Amino acid sequence: MALPLMPGNSPNAQLKKERFHKSQHFIVYGGGMVLDLEKPGIGGEPLVGQKFLPKYSVYPKGEGSDLPSWVAFDKQTLRFDAYFKEPEYDAKVETHRIRKCKIFFYLEDDTIHVIEPSFKNSGLPQGTLIHRHRIPLPPPNDNQFYNVFHFNINKDIVFYSRTFTVTDCDLFTKNFLSKLGITLNEPATVPEDPYTNLRLQHEASMNPLRPYERLHPLKQFLENDGKTLRFYCLWDDTDNLFGDQRELVLHYYLADDTIEVIEVIPPNSGRVHVPKFLRRCKLPKNAPVQMKPPGAVTARTVLNVFGTMNEGKHVVLDSCDVGPVSVAGGSQGWTVTGYI
């Protein structure tokens, strides 16, 4: 038995609708009219068999505020380490090059930014490879864009016909993808670049006469001016007579590698207050060996006592015990008459 046609009993679904507009299915593309199959039906409802693909990443709902993604994920970025293999046709040694890069995925608007760190003397246009924008998927799905669920470790991603292999990511990216329910793969290793190995071997064989980095004489002063290391020291002088323990403060100046020592004199100690125990100066690490007094090295002490020319006597060492010997002194006529 059918229900009476009364308010509230009608099965017509159009009663609660408020939008009845009809979408425009024809667009101008390439100078002609083209049928747009993505346009919805009357009132914005999908047609029979029509499925709308999400334009942005759809994150699962959780506890917290219902903020839009461009507010909740503002200034939050996923960072992936990747590389791509570039063939070489004109090189004589290597056939390809391995170029490392970093992929940044911005959660607020699903934009992607790819940069390549600069390598010294590479001869390649490095830096920003792909500017920040939304990147479409490879054909035949080029009507869609990359989202957060397309990324994973040890996975190939194609950006404009160039294949990037994701090797690893940072800790924040791992935690974020794990919370989304994505099972992360094991990190991959980057293959060796033959051109980089050749350059490293060439640089290792070189012995430049001048260093690449110039050591400026004022570099240490400009970088460390005003920086001082302070150490608290104790000088134990109790082994000497009337000696005691003294507290010292050592200052090491990084600007010029000088050292200054200040003694901490306690009140009512009876000592004369001096401004500095050791003035600021450079101290040698290995002090010179102190000269030993005469007789400290040899087994005996030799005293050469020479008399005046008028006396004609000299005292020499007689190591063979030959006794006194008279020796003529030539034209001067001096004689050795003594021995030790």
C-alpha cells in the first residue's frame, strides 16, 4: 500500500535539494569545443558511473581541531633523499652519472620542490631542478597530481619523464608517514658515480704548491675576538718552606692563544695583592732545557788557571799522571810547570 502524498511522506529525493544548476560540459581547448567528462550533473551531483578523484591529499580524521590542511600543516615539509641516473653520450670514460638530490613535499598544498646540492667543480647546472609547484602523474594519469601517499622509501617516482629513486628520509617524515598507516621500506643505497670517483682520484694525485684555502693572518682574531676560556686552578706549594695552597684563575684568549693567570687572594690572608700572577703572554708548550752548572755532566771539574805572561806558569789537567813537564813556549818562552 502506497503512502499518501502528504508532506513528509513523499519518497522524492528532490524535495530537500537546494542546488539545481546545470554544469557546463563543453570547454574551449585548442581552438575548438571539447567535452569535459569531469563535469558533474545537475546540482553538482556525480553522474551515473562517474567518480571524482580528490584534488589534494585526503588525510584521515583524528582527534583535534578540524582545521583545513593549509592551516594545520603550515610550514611543515617532508624531505626525501633521492638520486637519478643521467646518461652520458659525449664522455669518453663514464657512460652515466649519478646525481644526488633532495625532494621536498609541502603538506599544506601538495607542492613539490626538487633541489640538487652543489658539488665543487662539477660543471653541471646544479641547484633548483624543479621549482615548487604541483607535479602531475605520468601518463595516462596525467590528469591527477602527486599526493603524500605516492611517496615511500626505496621507490621510483617519475617527474616529467625523469625517474627519481627515493633512498631515505628524515625522522619527521618517517613519523608522519607511519601515522598515516604507510609501511616504510628499508633505506636504499646510492650507487657509485664513476665521474665522481674519477675526480676524487685525480684530486688525490695532485700536490698543489699553494693550499686551496688561504689562511688569512686576521682570521683567528676576527672569528674569536672577545672569546675567552676560563679555568680554575690550584697551586700546591706545600712541599716548600712556608708554602701553602693557592687558588688561581687561568684565562686562555682564543684570539691570539695567550694565557693570563690571576691569583685569588682570600681576605685577611696577609698577602700583598698583586693585579696579575702572570701577565698575558704566550707560554711555550715545551720549555727550553735549563743549562746545567759546571761539573754536573763531566766526572771531574777542570780549572784552567793561567798566570800572567811574566810569571810563565800555567796549570793544566794531567790525566795520565806523567808529572810536571817543562815545555818551551816558543818565542815567548813560557813553560808548563804545574799539574792537577
